Amino acid sequence: MNILILSFYYPPDLSAGSFRTKALVNSLVKDSDKKVTVTVLTTQPSRYQSYTPAASSVEISEAVTVRRIAVGARCGGFLGQAILFSQYAKEVIKFIKGKEYDVVFATSSRMMTATLGSFVARKLNIKLFLDLRDLFIDALPDVFPMRVGCLAAWSLRFLERWTVTKAQSVNLASPGFVNYFKSQYPNMPFTVHTNGIDDIFIENPLLQSKPASTKLNILYAGNIGMGQGLHHIIPQLAAKLSEQAKFTVIGCGSAITQLKSALSQHSVTNVEIIEPVRRTDLIKYYQNADVLFLHLNDMPSLKNVIPSKLFEYAATEKPILGGLSGFSAEFASNNITNIGIFNPCDVESALTALQKLHIGVTDRRDFVSKFSRKQIIKKMANVLLQET
């Protein structure tokens, strides 16, 4: 079986989609009874300008070939992302000419890669499997002025329909997406396989005791974009906790300028911002943290997602302080112990939730077992293999 995988991000790039795709590739090759060859078309590391590790343009290992397409320097906004994607799409379309595959699998957060997958499937007359990690169209009214966002959502819904209806199967990364997709496509087959916990966080000893300090070490590690809205919460929260806590923020993204500006505006001195680091180095920061911080902006479209970082945080068995609402808050409260959930962008709610946390180790072995990435992805790979 010859499988083509489209994923804009792939290791060593840092992205939820990157880690998810790598796990799927491993499962397809190692867990299948069939003879499987996989070709991954992705990009050179491009998510963060400050994190661009070297990666081979062509990487061949046993049954897997990874081809990384060079795209320009990442620039902000939807227009910048669209330009980068157009470069990727152009090279993908050029590459597939004269090639033969049995199936194309596309994983996508903003629908663009999924639409490219639909085009490829139609062009090569092969089956299509989609993995949708976000409700992109649902988010447009949140990120654009209302009238523009609603018009864009209305227009792109036709493109979404053209994309989704071609697929033999569509996986949704959150159960919170089901109602929307079932209402729009009642006759389509959908599966739900969430993000999960990678072996690197299961196998490494994250639970190291650390000496008590006079201040809590509160750590945020992840993307710093409008969806996280850190500039709406961390500066004010850090100012309130100037005598009790210090914050470490590891990451980069489209809203980092707003975060730095807000920190300056509130004269905050107890927040340190660090550029993205490799996951092996990130573990050391987890080990030294007292509390792990998570936040989703106060946007209607974010009420149905499950942040991929939530799984990683929970594996550390450290206390979690999370600004969550809607389905993500419900999922967290039902599945994760010792998590303080507060209303997004609400400083007083965050302070109350922090006070209720147990600062220490929490046994979450049941959660880790249930949401092991390897097990989740194996089920997802089986769906693809059985229906091909």
C-alpha cells in the first residue's frame, strides 16, 4: 500500500500537527500487517523564525520518505500564512505529477492542507482521509471584523464542503467538533481521535522533587498567538502575584509583540520570555516548574477545542492553572485532577483557582494510560488501513 501524507509541519518543527503526523507515520509502518510505504510532503521547519533547526530536504528511512519543501520566512497574519502555503501547495502539485498512490492523508488546522488533499485525491483519483484539528471557518468571525469574518466564513463554507465531501473518512481532533460537522454533513463518516501524550513525556522522569522556593515558578510553554491571548491575562496576573510568583513563558507566535507591550505597560518584572526550545530541553523546564499555565482566549470558536498542550501538561503530574471555557473546560475538569480552571482573561478568577491548587505531585497514571498518543494514533491508523 502506497500512502501519501500531507502535513505542513513535521519534525523537527514544533507543532501539534508535526508530532501527530510523526506518530501516525510510525504506526502505519510498524503496526500494520500490510506492506506499507509512506511519502510525507511537508515543509522545512518554518513555524517560528527563532526556531529553524537543520533538516534534510529528502529523508529516506526504510519504508518512509520525507520530502521537505522550502518556503519563505514566516510572516504574520493570514496573508503571510497564505503566501507560505501557496509555495507549499505549488510544490506538492508539481511533485505528484506522474506518481501513483493508493490514498492521500491530509492533516489540517486551517483547512488549507485539507483542501490541498482533496485536490490531490481528485487529481490522482484516489481515496482521501482527513484529520481536522480545528474549526477554522467557525473561527473567522473571531479574528476578523464581524462583517468581514462572517462574509469570509460564508464564502469558505463552499470550499469546506468541496473538501470534506470528497473524503472516505474524516477524523476530528476534538469531540467538541462533532455537532458542527454532523449538522453540516449528516451522511459523512466521522471518527474522533484526540491529541495525546508522546512517549518522551511518559518515559522521562518528570516528577523530580525540587527545593521549596520563596516564589512559585509558573510556566507557560507553547504558541503565543491570538488564540492563546496571553497578553490579556499574564501581565495583569503577574503584576498581582509580583511577591508570590515568577512566570516563565517559553514560545513565540503572532501575538508575542502584544504580550511584551502589555508587560511593559503594567511594569511587570517577574515574567521571563524564552524562545522555543527542543522538547528534550523543555522537559527540564517542566521539572523545575511548580505550576503549569494554560490559556485560551475568550472567543466563541475556542470553546470546542481541546488544547494539545493539556495532554502534555497532565503527563507531568504537576498542578495546572488553565483559563478554559466550554468543551475544553468540561474535558479538563472530567479527566484531569488538580487542575484549577478559571474564566479566560479573568484575573480574579485565575487568582481564586490558583489558591485552590495542591502544589505538589498528583497521580495521573490513569489519564496518561488513556491518552497515550501511541494508542490513539494506532486506532486512527487502523481506520485508514482497514478502509483502503
